[in-house]
Amino acid sequence: MSSANQSPWMFCNPRKINELQWPRPSCWLALLMVVSLWCVPAAAQSYAYVPTHKSNSVSVINTATNSVVAVVPVGIQPLSVAISPDGAFAYVTNSGWFAPNNDVSVISTATNTVVATIPVGRFPIGVTFSPNGAVAYVVDSSDNNVSIIDTVTRVVVSTVNVGMSPWGVAVTPNGAFAYVTNQTTNDVSVINTATKTIVTTVAVGSNPAGLAVTPDGALVYVANYLSNSVSVIATATNTVVSTIPVGTRPITIAITPGGASAYVPNDGDNNVSVINVPSNVVTATVAVESNPRGVAITPDGAFAYVSNRISNTVSVISIATNTVVGTVSGVAVFPESVAIKP
């Protein structure tokens, strides 16, 4: 069976000048150069968390310096990561792959140490939080279900059966529904989070993997790994309203904070498709390094961080220009996904 599981696994502040001390003409060139440097956008300091699948660790990147500032050992072969809404914790799924693990490492972002380990189902992949941070949702791919974790007690309080070989999970901004991609059944399960029941199932493309909800909660974008497309689901009707051709083997999606664009790594083409959300048209394709897998957008909406699995790097894309403006090395072996602290 072909699946994403089995393939090679997201200021300007110029100084005020007193008019009585205005520079002489000979100083204009130097002044303009300095002002232009002041006006170059700078990355706000935050931290990107990148699970490294073959190193059994998470690399922590300072987004202001684009350097790895910590490496946190976790469980066996981590795949995905999510940051709690308050920014205090990173939840990392440890897939185990050929060796049993089947748990979630809880990293304190204040100390970059593991403070808890939570047993879940078999082969956990996707993970996300409810908007209020009260619960975390973890996709157990080999058990065909979703574990719901109470983040205070750090225990699984419920499980919900979904389709076959689930991969990703995303929650609407109001917390009312969770959307789960099912690779083998080529559909998306919609969970009512209050009743913990499936309310409908939406057919999408082949081998759906990552997904993301727009900030207004109106649309869900689903990466169809083997269809080379993105399905757009309207949450009001839970129907597919658009199908967007992208590159080869799209695997994850991140949407900018304002909801204007969606960034889709294509791990078969070594590039990222940029979708204009209002028009559902690809408006740019950004070349990155080998086998891009994860993508995340900085809280200020200025940059997209893309993990390149085979290159063991993270590409930094400027949202304003859709060009790569930096490359972070030293992220260990097989970086899989990316989450950025709010």
C-alpha cells in the first residue's frame, strides 16, 4: 500500500533628524544607506520546534538569528509537533516506527526539557490543541483513531474512531470541530468536539495528509499526497468547493495569520506552492532544498519555515517576496515538521 507513511516522510524606525542639524550634501549617500538598512524587515524573536525523525530529538531554532539554540531528546522517531496556545509547551508525537514507542513527549518551552511523557495509541502522527489549550488531539494512525488528552492531567480521556490510516488533525478556531485526514479511505472525518462523535465524512483526493483551517474557520485546506492537489472544504456545508493542482506529493499546509495565503510543501518537487486563499489559485512556487515536509508561519506573518527532510535543513521564506531569505543548518537527521511558538 502506498502512503505518506511509507514514503520519505511547515521595522522601520528611522532616527528623527533635527532640522537645524540637517546633513550636508556629502552625507546624503551614507544617510540613505543607513536608513535603508533600518527599514529592512527583521524577524521577530520566536522559536521554531522541529522534530528530527532519525535523531530522536527536537531542534529548537531562534527565528531572530536562524540558528539552532537547543536540541531536546524525545522518544523514538518523532514525527509531528504542536505548540500550546499559551506557548508554554510543545507536544511531540513519537511514532516508534519499527520499535514500539507510541507516546507524546511534552516539552517545556521555558526550559527546553521534557517534563512529561503521555502514552497514546499506535503510531501517533498528527497533533494539535483546542483553541483554549484544554485538550490536545493526537492521531493514532495504526489504531484508526484520535486520542484526546486532558492537558492538565496529561492523560488520554477519550478516543474517537475515524477512517483508515489517519494522518493529520486540525481544529476550527471556535473549537467546535476537529478535521482528521484518512489516508487509506481518501477522506476527512469531522469530529464534533463536544460530543466526541463523527458528524460526517468528506471525500477528498488520494492519500490526504496534512491540513489547515483558515483563521476565520470557513475553509479547511487538505494536502492530497498522491493526487498532487489540495482539496478545499467549506466548513458550513462540509463539502469540497475547490480542488487546486499543486506540485508533486504535497504533504502539509500552513495558512498565514491573516488568511491570505496557504503554503504547501511538495516533497517530490523540492518546492513550496503558494496558494492565494480568496481565489484558490497558485500564485508562486518557491524552490527549497531536498524533500520539504513541514511548514509553519511566524506569528507576525512575515516568514514561512520549511523543513527539508533529506537536506537536514530548514528554509526561511519571506512571505512578502516569496523568496528564500535564509537556510538553517544543524537541525540533525530527517527534520519532519515545524511548529512555531506564538
